[in-house]
Amino acid sequence: MRLLTLPLALLLLACADGATDVAPKDAAPPPDAAVIDAAPAVDAAPLPDAAVIDAAAPAVDAAPPPPPGRELYLDGPRDVLVRFGRRAPLTVRLVTLDGAPIPDEDVFGQLLDDANAPQALIGGAALVSQRARTDAEGRATLEIQGGQEAISFQAAISAEGAAAVFFRITVAPDTEGTLTVSLALAEGLRSDPATLKVYSSPACDALAAGTALPEITQLPSIEDPADFNASSTSAPLAAGAALSVLAELHRDAQLTARGCLDGVQIIANQDTAVVIPVAPVTLGYQGTFSSHEIYDMAVLIPGGESEILTAVAEIGGGVGGSRGQAIVSLLCDYAELSAMTCTTIGLAAGYIDDVIEESVPPYVLEALTVFGDLYDIIRSMEIEGEILIAEDTPAEGLLPGNTHRLLKMGFTWREGCPHDTAEACTFTIEMDDAGLGLEEIPEGRFEGLILEDGRLQLGQHTLPLPMEHVALLIVESWLLPAYAGEPMTVQALIAALLPCEAIASLAFGLGEDTCRAYLSEALAELILEQVNAIAAGISEVTLEGIAVPLDADRDRRVEALIEGAWVGSMPGTFTACLLGAACAMP
């Protein structure tokens, strides 16, 4: 009979005017209120048979309440939203009047219609189970599964010895769906990781024009978009929205390919699958790019450091004892002097030491040390140049009629520079400097080719580069003045090192003319030969390059060439920035 009296008991309980003392949070008839989603919905399992309400569930007692001792209360919001076909939890807690949890006790649930009558199904909604057991904290959870009808009702949860509590249930249609994106790559397109961004539709034309738009969301990247089965699925999106989906492929932060699709509709409680065609990005290249180029000159200077120049530097530094004897030995070993001449000047070695010690200014000896730094300085050359791209859009990947110009060359004095600033330890030679002997700025013509991976190949070209005079310019216009305080020729430096008037006055049998001919002028000539020999024979270079075009602002125009590399007779690296563009140069 308990099953037959349950509706009457629930009706009496709901309509009582205070005879039953129920806690205010549960006893008052539930008012209309905004529905609060109690917890994330979970996928539905098959509904239980709902023909009969569990006979073991105790009826809500219409008789006087049991003796105090237990309390059942809601462990979560009273208002619960359930989406069509999904589930939501109904959690309660059973405790003593002192608040201690009561574990291992059954709680029972029933759905109540508008007349407060228990029902197994209401609008297709049902409790997945009418019974649950409390855990160590006294909590028990039943699940309700939504049907396919929008409806509101109550769920009563009861336990033996405690007053029932009530949830207000609202079943409503799902307002979200998901989006799954896969890509169709153009033939031959390199498979870079693809980023997927979602915007309000329509957005594709604006994005293609470089307009910045707010993103709605971003889907997980597709690491291998060339995989036909690869795809990416979004988090839930608002149903009914019209979206634009942008797919982009990058290489080293450079956009290489893209695809965009407008008008993608999100359908409630469904997954919308789309395929986006992706094609290489067509960029505009035309313009003048200011280039910073670094070359390894060591391959053009196979002889390496000069033993003679190293010996001159050691004389300046006082390495090996007698400077006079070192000078005589250097001349007799390398200047092709006769044995008699070597004997004559050899007798003057001690007097040379005396003169250097007493009358030669210290800066002269310091200036000699620069010859030991010359090879290290000249073997790395920096160029300020220009790369002129003639055509804007490649035709079948080709960019004809381009120009590479060399405007300035620069060198850095890394070891031994006496200056305090980095700027003073660098030296720049303008290509129209008279000392180079050029009639016009060096330039070479080349063809460009866009490779399959999106990089730009700069075809082989030859540029005039007369290096034979560069070393002497560096010595006389930069290195020697670092100590002398003004431009100084090699001849003037050696004349100051070996003042023949003073040496001849001490050395018996060594006249001033002999001193000049076989000491001062001979040593200066020997040094000049070695300086000019460092880059002798280098009058032109042949180059071929490759670089990554950069369109950082996504306006479909190349604003820089990065990761550039030159190969050929003079290997090097380069970076080039479009004139007027805001890109960083070294």
C-alpha cells in the first residue's frame, strides 16, 4: 500500500500550512527562478525502464515527522538545467543534526509533475536510477536525463528519517554545436603545421586584405595537414552562428599558404564538418631592399696570416729581445739582400736598439702591432647593399631582371682595438672611395625563383670587388691612425721607427743613404708587399643566394628577406629589409 499512498502523502506535504516543520530552504513551494546549469552535461546512456517507480522508495511521510536526528539538504544549486538527450547530476548530503556525515545510507528520487504526483517519465525525461548510496561524506548523486521536450518539473529526493528536498528541473534544447575542420592542400604544397582560427562571417576578404579582426576561438593545430584523415575539432560553439574559418600554414613564423571559408553554420547538438582548400600565398615582391651582408673572406685568402707581418708586430711589442737584430734578420731572410749588405746592416743592430730606445716615440712601436691584427680584421667583411626586385608577382615562380648592389664594406677590429667604443673599432669604406679604383658602384643582375617551400632563390651573378687595395686602406686610414692620431703611410711609420740620421751617426761605416735604402725603405717595401698580398688577385666575386620572404603584417607584400645565405666564391649570410618597412636589421 505504500505505493498507493505516496501521491497523497506528497500532496499533503506540499500543501501543508506549517504543520510539518521543514527547513526553509526546502519546505517553501519553489518560486519561478532563472535556471542554473548544475554541472557539465554528460553523454546519455539508455534510459531505465520507467514503468514502475521503485517500490522500495519510502513515501514522503504524511504522518507526523520522525523523531529528529537526520537532515537531508541540497549539495548544489536548486535549479538544474538539462539539455535534450543529456544528463545532469542531482547531489544531496545526509548528515546528523550536528552536521556529521551519515555514510552508507540509501537516498531515493522521484519526479513530480505539476500536480506533485510522482511520474517515471515527464516529457521524456527520467531519473537514470531512483536510488543512490551516500559516501563517506554523506553525499549521494542521482542523475537525470533530459528528453526531447522543453518542460519544467520537480525532483524530490528523500531518505529514511529525514525530510525530503526538492530540485527544480528545466529541460531545454541544446544551444551549442561543434566544428570539425580538415584541409585540402594544393598539389606540391609543403606540409607545415596548420593554425585554424574562427571569426564572425563574412571575414575572408577582410583577412586577405590584412585587416585585423577579433577571433572567436582558435582550434587545435593540425600538425600534418597533408594527412587526408587529419582534422581538428572545436570546443562547443554557439548554435546558429555563421562563422568564417581561416587556415594558415607557416614556416619559421612565415606564412606560406592559406585557405578561408565563409558562412559556416553551427547546428545545435551536431558537429559541423568542413573541408578548407589551402593554396600557397601569392606575395608581392617588387621593391628595393636594404641588405646587411656578412662574408667569410678566409676562403679568398688561402695564405692565412703573414709570417712577415706577424714578425713586424712582434718587433713593435718587443717580443724576442733586440729589435735591431729582429729587423736585420727579417730583411736578410725576406728582402733578398746580399750577404755583404746583411753584414753591414747587421753591425748596426745594437745602434738601432739604442736609437729606438732613446728617440723613437712610443706610438710608433704600438702602431707596429696592428700588422698582427690585419688578417683577422680583413677575413670577415660586412657589406651594406641593396637588392632590387623588379617584378611584383612571380609568373610561374619566376622573378626576372633583379639587381644586387654593394654600397659600403665594413670591417671590425675585434682583438687589440685601442678605442673605448665599438663604433671606433669598426671601419667603413664607401664603394666610390677613390682608393678602390672603381668607376661605378658594383652591381650584378640575377633571376629570382620561388621554390616549392616558399623560399626565394637569388640566381647566380658576378659583382666587381677590387680587394687588392682594401688592406692598405684599412692600415693607413684606420689602424695606424689609432696610435698616430692621424692618417699615416707605411713609409712614414717605418721612417719614424728607423731615423737614419741618428742611426748613421752611431754606426761606423753606415751612411744615411745606405740606412734608408737597406733598412728604412726596404722594410717599408717588404711590409707593403705583404699587406697588398693579403687580398691580391681578388677583383670580383660570384654569388648565388637563398632567403625566406617575410610578410609579418600579412598584407601579402614581402617586407623582408630573412635567413639569407650566399654561396659561391665568397660565402656569407644576409638579411634584407624593404625600404620604408618597419623591420629590424642587424
